[in-house]
Amino acid sequence: MFFLRSLAEQVRRLEKKVEREKIVLAAMPELQLQIVEFAREHGRVTIGEAIKLTGANRNTLKQHFRALVERGTLNQHGKGRGVWYDLR
């Protein structure tokens, strides 16, 4: 019984987490959603990969990456040309 109750509690917590994630993702611009999905699928993302993925301007993408880092969605690793990002 203890095991089943524990599993049921874990399911409830995960359902709440999924709902919060849906709300956060619904408020994101399309470019940010594409960046986050790419990072989720590949483990990490660079600005160069995002340019190939979206076809967006480098400066536009830099702004979106900066917003995602400030929001706490992505971690930035490195600086300059070698910078890459992953999910927190």
C-alpha cells in the first residue's frame, strides 16, 4: 500500500509540473519554443544551430537566447564563439 500511495503522489506531482510547463511554453514566442525543443532533443544548442534550424537573424536569436537564460530556461556555457546552451 505504501508503494502504491507513493506512486500516486508522484503522479500528482508530475501532473502539476507538466501543467506549469505547458503554461510557461504557451507564453513563449515561436523562436524560443523552437530553441527549447531543439535543446531538449539534442541536449544542447548553439546559436549557429538555431540559425540553421529557424533561418532567423543572428542578433534576433541572441536576444531570444538572452531572454531564455534570464528566465532560467537555459544555462549558458562559455563565452564568445564557443558558447553553447543546455536546459536547466
